Amino acid sequence: MMEFKMPSLGADMDAGTLIAWHVKPGQKVSRGDIIAEVETDKGIIEVEIWQVGSIAQLLVEPGQKIPVGTVLAYVRAPDEMQETEPSPAKAAIGAESSSPSILEGAIDHTAPQPLKIARASPLAKKTAEEYGIDLNVVHGSGPFGSIVKADLDSYLASKQNPPIHEAPIASTAPDKIASMRQAIAAAMSRSKREIPHYYLQTDVNLQKALAWLETSNQDRPLTERLLPAVLFMKAIALACQKVPEMNGHWIDGEFHPSSTVNLGVAISLRQGGLIAPAIHEVETKTLVELMRGMLDLVKRVRSGKLRSSEISDSSITLSNLGDQGVASVFGVIYPPQVALVGFGKIMSRPWAEQQWLGVAPIVSLCLSADHRVSDGHRGGIFMNHIARCLEEPERLQES
Amino acid sequence: MEREELRKSLIKSLKKIAPDIDEEKIEDTLSLQDQLDLDSVDMLNFIVQVQNDLHRVIENKDYRRFFSLEGALAYLLTKNI
């Protein structure tokens, strides 16, 4: 029997309120399934389960505030399941004439299906893409729980009248905003107390990159329009592969590099507050995938539906304040990360390059880095690589 | 669709992206981004939402028309949406 405990969803979280269960006793679960909704200072987070099995018992009622680490439910592992399945298997054991193959057939049938990444029909996948629906939150009524088009239709219809526990946090009470503010205050204070920050700033000419984007966008449908932000993301991910000291966590006096780039994207909340959920494995994603990921993330941040894996495991963060009109961002690193890259507004400025003098769209980027892990020299190499990628945008399309 | 109906539909789409906006205060001629504190991602989500709500394809090259309500309405009316 496995225990499902209240997870820690942030450096300074010590308790969360269980808002709703998404599973029932007896229900089979696979890795990545959303098991519950928990309210924290960062809003309502959809908590995923990483165990495979079936729910044996739910121990906590919704509405209760639970400390991190408390057991919330018991999950039965797949090989334990035959003990609880009703008579067919037991009757087969009792009957002399039953052959082993019947028993085996019964067991195979009750074993959980291996998790397929997109358990949906091609039509459903296409429709989901068109409407920007996240397949993870749609209930599938097709074979093996896969999603068919009819499921998307019901999902869209149900969104007209959302059940009460899905109310968006746009109408959050002032005390929730206050507690988010406190959480940010705690994290930022800790950052400035513990992390010896150093800052490196550089300007990059985006003329080629923006022209390249414009051409690329001509051939795309609106839903696949690329914004400059995804170029920044990809450039950061590629630079992290060159300078791994920027990508990882400082824990207990040691730097633990991350094997993949989970890029936290700082997103401000309309009612006040800031959150930086992660886009995972940025180095492996195409620009279109990054764009989709970012749009989806912003939508869910705005409606308060983030997943636990998104807010707890960023390995480096991007803060893009270009839309707010600031020239440069000298950000504060989110502990236990060790770096943050800030981008300002893309502005037309006079610019000289070798013998050429003119006006170009320039962006200022700034690295805030942890001096326990890296020095200015390595920071400079990191920044240089980002700049080179942005000046030669074809590099970003590869992979 | 008539202009008023279209305007209402646009506001509805806007509210799906930014539920807290005060629709009474929106000026048609001013930039939506500036008035409503929307960023470039919000704007893109808004235009895609309009595409879904009106069941019409909006092309990438016409993206900038939607930066104000005035611009969006002018565009949609000429396209007979």
C-alpha cells in the first residue's frame, strides 16, 4: 500500500487546504493524473500523482487545511489489486475446472493500462488543439478511457456552467492576495539574505530575429503565432546546456545541476501577485511547442488552475517585462534556483555594428546569478551564448 | 453581425481572458493593452478567443488590427463577420 501525502508546492509552504478530490476509492490512477486540488498561497494547484495503482482510501475531507507531509490517501499498487477484486478471480480459484489461463485473463483485464501520452482519437486531438483545450482535464469515454470528440463537446458545454470548486481566482478575497504577498515576501527575503547575487547586463540587436519571426508567422495560423518571448526561452535553454552552472538548485550547501531545463516563466496575476510556473524540458521543444506551452500556462495562471509539477521544479527563471515598458530587469533569484534572466522592452535605438550605423530593435537582457555557483566569467559566456542565438535565430529552430 | 452585437461579442471574449475588466470603462479608440494591463500573451489569447467565438479564421497578418476595439470592429465589419 502506498501513501499519497500532501506535497510541498513551494520553498515556504507548510500547509495547504484540500479543495476537492478528483478521484474516488476504487479508481485507477496513472502517473501524471490529477488526483486533487489544493489551495496554497499561490492559488489553487492541481496536484498530480506519480504512483500507478488504484485509490484504496481517501483520508481527508475537502475543506481542511493539512500540513505538508500528512498522508491524504492510500493507493493500492497494481500487483495488490487482485486481493480486492470481487468474486470472479476467487470463484475461479474455488472451481476445480478453471484453467490458469482464465485467471490470467481476469488479472490482465484489471491491470492498469500503461499511460499513453495523448489518450485521444485523432479527431479529438485536432479539435483540442483548435480550441486550446488541455486533454489532461477532459474525461475520456472512449476505449481504455481515451478521449473522443464527444467528450470535448461535453467538456466545452460544461465550461459554460463551471462547478463551484472551479471558480476562477480572479474574484479572490483580499486575504488570499495578502497571503500570496506574504509568500512572495518570504521567498524574496530569503533570496536576498542567502544568495550572493551578481548581475551582468547586455544589449542584443533583434533585427534578424524579428524579421525571421515575421516571415515565419506569415505561414502560420493565428493559433501558432510565435511571440519574441519563445525565442528568449529557447536561447536561455541552449545557453544552459553550454553553462550548466546556471541551471539547477542550491541545496544544503551544494549545487545540484538539473539534467533538463525547466524554465520558470514569471507571470503577474491580474489581482496582484507573481508566480513563475515551469515549462519543462525547454531544450527539447520546438518554438511552436514552447508557444503553445506558454499560452496554456498563462491561461491557467489567470484562471487559477496550475499543476503541482509546474510550480515546484523550475531550474532557472525568465522574467520578461517588455510589455510593461521597462528597459532592463535586474531580477531577484527564486531560491533554491541559482539564476534568473530578465528581458526588457524591445526598443528602437541607434546602433552601430562594425562600420554600420543605424536604428535597430534592441533588447536589454540581464542575468542575476548566484556567486556561490558561478563567477562573472562563466556568466559572461552564458550571456554571450543567449545573445548569439538571438542574433542568429536559425539556431533556435534546430531541435 | 451588427456593430453593437459584434462589440458585445468582443467584450465577452475579452472577459474570458481577463475576467476582472470593467467593460463600462473601455475606450474603443485606445490600445486595449494599455487600458486593461494586458500583455502580449493575453492579446494573442484574446484574438484566438475571438476566432473561436465568432467561428471565423483570423489571419496572422491581421493580428495588429485587434490592438483596439475600434480596429477590431472595423476589420470584422469589412470581413462581413
